[in-house]
Amino acid sequence: MPFVEKEKYELPSKCRLRPENDMFREQEQHKIHFDVNEWRCGFCKKSFRAEKFIDQHFANRHSNLLDNSQGRCLADLCGALHCDLTMEFKKPKSKCNAAAAARNRHLCESLADSCFPVNQGHSASRLHEFFLRQFCDAHTCNGASKPFPKGGRKQTNRFYLALCILTMLLLPVFYLIVFLHQREMKKGDQVFKRIGKTVHKKKPS
């Protein structure tokens, strides 16, 4: 998590967001992504066309490598962390379920308390507040808060920045084309005038 790394903060051992507490950690570390359509198993070197197929392969061939000591999957936290907003294929919007929102908010706040205890110093306190604002406040049906209020629109901002740069680069080219076109038009008019003068001179008196 970038905001944790920025603070140089170490997550407590009991925090469920620690990679070490993910039961699929060993498998995830052995997913080798070579290209868009090429995944390879780090255990047996078999190749796959999509991530879902290598996940099926792990379940069928390497299930013995799962760490069941904790029995915790990070995907169980998706409701609290708004994973649906970052998925490539988003689910269609449905009516807000107040009970589900309350459950997710409670889970989110418990994550904030266990991962960033406010009594563990300034960094933990700042991250606790940041986590609540980024993830937990949006678990409500009144629509007052949105997930990821800080940094959630970076992709859009980058798009507009790229568009502005592209426009600035293309404007001189456009004006150059207009200038050259007008110059060619003037040259053409001068040629026609010369031809007209020549014709008039050749006419008998």
C-alpha cells in the first residue's frame, strides 16, 4: 500500500492486510506474468493464457501449498475496501443495502483499529485517520461520501494532462499547415496574374 510505504510504517502482525497473513501468499508469489496473455506457474513452469486459468491450476495442482494456519483470504476484505470500484468489469449499480453497508463499515473500522492503532505513534494515528476517510466513510447509503477522496481521480487528471500536452504539440503543426497553405494560395494568385498580363501583351493592337 503506497500510503503505508510513504510513512515507512510496519503493519502489526495481527493486521489482516499484511501479505504474510494471506493464505494464498505462496501461490501469488509464484505467479509469473510475462505478457498480456501469458502467465506461468513458478512451481511447474506451465504456461496459461489468462490469470483465471493459472488460479484454477493452483487450486487443482498446488492446493497443498495453501497456508491454512490463519485461514484468511484477502478477498474477504473486498467489501470493506471497495474492490468492486477497481475491478476491470464492474457490477451494475444496485440499490444500496443499509445492513451490508453497516457490516462493511464495521469491518473497515476494525481493520483501521488493528492495522493502525492510534496509540502506536504519530504515523499510526495519521494512517488511521487516512484509512477511515479513504475507505470507511463511504460505507453509507446517504451518498455523502465517496470512496478514495484523496487520489481517486489521478487517472482522470492524467488523461486531461496528456490531452493538454498533445494539444500544445499539435497546435504549432496546425498553424504551420495553415501558413503553408495560404502561402501556396498567394503563389498561385501571382502566377495567374502573370499569365493574365502576358496574354494581354500578346493581343494585337
